[in-house]
Amino acid sequence: MFSLTVSTQFGPLTVHEEDGAIVRLNWDGQGRDDTPLLAEAAAQLRAYDAGRLTLFDLPLRVAGSDFQRAVCAQMQAIPHGETVTYGDIAKALGAPAQAVGSACGGNPVPVIIPCHRVMGAKGLTGFSGKGGVETKVALLRHEGAGGFLI
């Protein structure tokens, strides 16, 4: 597996590549590899950070169950600057909201697969990335989706 770290306003984001697909993103700051896919992922993350990119276009591979992949696909469909609830995704998939919440928390590629755009029925909920809910709020504000905080 190869990885590359990109400095962003949300912290150092390390994107991981395996067999020609992005498979993980985390905040460990340890990636130093250079592949064409990682260079493209870094360019897109920098463009997102600068407010010039609203939709990532990278080959992704989500490990896990069919349900995990289905939840990730639902999250990828959430437009930039918008939010949905766990219940919205649960209804679309015919699954319990709690199971959707667990799958969101297990998202291996946060930011690129925008789990930060998923809210609880009563508003803001946790975030599995470094910084927790503060990072989620920063991502939502960056996307202009922070109006729910007022």
C-alpha cells in the first residue's frame, strides 16, 4: 500500500492507495509515496481545501460488507454544501438508522466520501476523523453547510 500526506486546513490528510484505488484517508501524517493516483488525490484534496473543488473524482474501493459499500455510495451522492440525516439514508436503504450510523463511522475514506454531511435526527452528531465534531463542523462550514449551527 502506498500513501501520501497533504497539508490542509483540516490537518494533515493521508490518503492511501492499493491496487489502483484509494482505500483509506486518515490524519496520521505519515505518507510519503509518489504515484500518479496519489498525486491526483493530493491535487484534488488541495483544490477542495482551497474551495475550488466540490466533487472528488477518484477511483475508490471500500472494504467491508455490501451494506458498508451501500452506505458509502449514499454518502457520495450527498451534494457539496448539503446534509442528510442517518434516517434519510436508512429509509433509502431500508435499514435501521443505527446501522447506518455505524457504517458512517466505519467510512474508510472520510472527506472524499463525505460522512461529515450526515446528521442525526436532532442535528449535529459525532465524527470519526481526528478532531471529532470540531473537524466535522469545520468541513461543513467550509462547504457552506454550517447554517444549521445558527
